[in-house]
Amino acid sequence: MAQGARFYYVDTPEMDEKATAKFLTPDVREMLNQIADAIEALSDYTQPSLEEVFKNIMADYNLGFGKSPSHCGWRSPAPRSARAF
């Protein structure tokens, strides 16, 4: 469990080189940098203002909320109750 929380305590996370090469493409890097810049420029960090940031940038890339995780190679883990054991 402690190893799973390691990213909370390190300044630079370790990244798998193969996954980085496959999923962190120049387009994805650009999009992530735009998101970071837009969030940094916010005066308030409310759900509506953050949602607006994501909606605007995703529209620039012709992505919908349903497309962005798989497009970028990110997958949320299934909830514990949905996992097959």
C-alpha cells in the first residue's frame, strides 16, 4: 500500500518509458500544457471553472469527455465492486 502512495511523496514521478513513448505524444503534451496553463490562470478553482477549462481545451482538440481518456491512453481503474477476482 505504501508503494502505491509513493507518488504523493516524490517530486518527479517515475514513468514507464514504453508507456510514455506510446501515450505521451507531442499532441497530448501540448494539450496537457494548455490545461496546466489555463488552470494556473484561474482566479477560482471551482468545479464550474475547472469544467469550463477542460471543455474549451477538449473542444479545441475535437474531443468529448467520453473520448479523452482512451484517446490519451489513460484509463481509470474499475471500481472495486466491478473488478473480477
